[in-house]
Amino acid sequence: PCGFCGHAGVPECAIMITVPSSRAPTWETKCIYKHTFRYGSTDSGSKNKPCRNLPLKCGLCHPVLPPQPGKTTRKAPVPPVEAIWHYNMTVHILDQHEEYAVPGHREAGVPLPVSVWKTMKLTDLEQGASCIPK
């Protein structure tokens, strides 16, 4: 579902994300309920605003390519890709990446890369504020 309005399957709610290596991601959607937010403050959450539901690039659909041998960075255009909302990432992986295990949901399969698990894992603050048992 859309992270702004909650509707699922609405073409206008599709969200595209561009993740450059040197600055904050940018996103674009046509959802009529969209509003601006800062990735830094939303990604870390706070006691007053523990919600960290923000659009993410799936590291399994769109892995980051390593630099070429002998180089320290990879200079390549950064195209926008379809984003997955943080709170939808578990369902996305269960539906689209059946070969991966998802702790608490699917135990059999290839372990998730640590970077993917860190992007989808709920913080203690989020769990507590949402009354989700640990």
C-alpha cells in the first residue's frame, strides 16, 4: 500500500526513488496525499515521531554494484527505480524474493544480506510505540 494514502494498486501511488551515492535519496509520486519529508530525520525516528516508513530501494531487486577492479568508486548514472515503503518491505521480500528467509515469517531459504535486513528491521522504538511485542 501507498505510504501516504494507504491505497494499494493505484497507479498514481507508485513511487520512484533515486539513490545517489553522495546525497539523500529523492523520490517522485503522483499520490494526491504526498507530502515532503526529510530522509535523515524520518530514517532515524524519534521518541515523538518513531515512524520510519519511507520509500526504499530494494537491495535485492537493485543491488549496488562494486567498483571496477583498481577503482574506489563506481561512476555510473543513477536511474530512478520503483521504491518499496519500509513497512511493506517484508511482504515485498516474501512475495518477490521467495529464495530468501525472512526472520519470523519464513525460516527456510538463503539468509538475507545484512544491509537488506537492516533497512527492513523495526527499531525497538517503533515496536514499542506500535505496541508490537518483541
